[in-house]
Amino acid sequence: MQERQWITARRSELDALAEELAKQLQEVQAERDELAIAERVLNRLAEQARADAGAVAPVSVKVAGRAVLLIPHRSDAADEGALPGDYRKILAIVREADGPVQVRAVGERLGLDASVRGKLEPLRAKMTKLADRGWLHKRPDGQFTARPQLRGARP
């Protein structure tokens, strides 16, 4: 009779082990599927990086848990390609102007509603940041001018 109890107990142990192994196998298969997806994403990113090899991407950093674009100092950047697109547009508008420009004029060129002062404040902050980093010059009257381009810099 003890042999039957041993067989029953052993069968129960093996059933529990088989159940645990099936669970582990399921977890392993799920992780392998995730790795396959990650590999495809990395391959796509590598292809995109190769395609964008000539372009300089703006640097993104975390501030208070939020991702923000880092605006480099002019002396640290190879060219204005290191700036985010909206900052490059602002810089181009100021450069195209015959002389000093007001924030309102730049806002109008960008299609902002210049009649609402609150709409221009984010633009004013961006232009001030460009001036603080050496890309623009902020005059005492609040107008902005372009600094001369660095040698070898692309427009």
C-alpha cells in the first residue's frame, strides 16, 4: 500500500513541477517575443540614424521629469543645425530682416496672432534664450538683431 501512496505523491510532485515549468516556458516565450520586437525597433532606429547621419539632432534632457530641448551656446555648436527647428526658423527670420526686429514682427512671420500679447510671450522667451546663448543680440530697446555667422557655418 505504501508504494501506491509513494506513486500518488510522486505523481502529484511531478504534476506541480510540470505546471511550474509550463508557467516558466510561457514567461520565457513572452520575453523572447518582447526581445524580437525590441530588436526590430533597434534595427529601424539604426536605419534612421544612418539616414540622418548628416543632420545634427537637438539634444534632449530631463528637467523636473519632463524632456526639454537643450539650446546650445553658439560657441559650443558646430552650426545652427544643432538648434531645434522652431529656433532655426526664428534665427532665419531675424537674419533676413534689414535691421533690428521686434518680437511682434517675428511672430507675424511665424503666423502667430500678434494682437494677443500672451501669444507672443513664448516667442519672446525663445528669442531671449537665443540671445542668452549668443545666437542673437538683444538690444536695450527690446529688439533683436542677428549676430554675424561663424566661419564655416551653414546658413
